[in-house]
Amino acid sequence: MTRGQLIVMLLLLLGLLMTATGVVYSKYASRKQFVALQQLRAERDAIEVEWGRLQLEENTWATHARVEKIARKRLDMHIPTAAEVVVVRP
């Protein structure tokens, strides 16, 4: 083997090693990003579950029966009788 062929072989070997290292690093980075994506998806799902629970809780707190009960107890409100109703006309 001549000196020129040896240099070409060494350059090809160096290129092969660099390419192999790049492939390994690329695969590692891809797996790392996939794990991060899975964690973000799990977090998103947990947030969506909490959002649904909060919407249900809000609907429960805002029911007409509950609002009326609080208005009667805390504010001493009641449905006005016909005598208490005043009609204002322009």
C-alpha cells in the first residue's frame, strides 16, 4: 500500500468515526427530546384534568339554588311581594 492510499484510508476511517459519533449523538438527543415530550404531554393531561375539575367546581358554586340560599341567609333577601314591587315608568 502506498503512502497516498494510506492517507486516504486514514481520512476515510476518521470520517467514518466522526459520522458514527454523530449518529450516536443524534440518537441520544432524539431520545432525550422524546422523553421531554412525553413529560410535557403528561403535564398537559394533568392540567386538562384539573381544568375540568375546576369547571365542575365553578358550576357547583354557581347553581341557582346555592346562590338563592346564600342570598336568603347572609343578605336577608327574599322574593318581593306584590306590595313591595314598584314599577318605574319613563
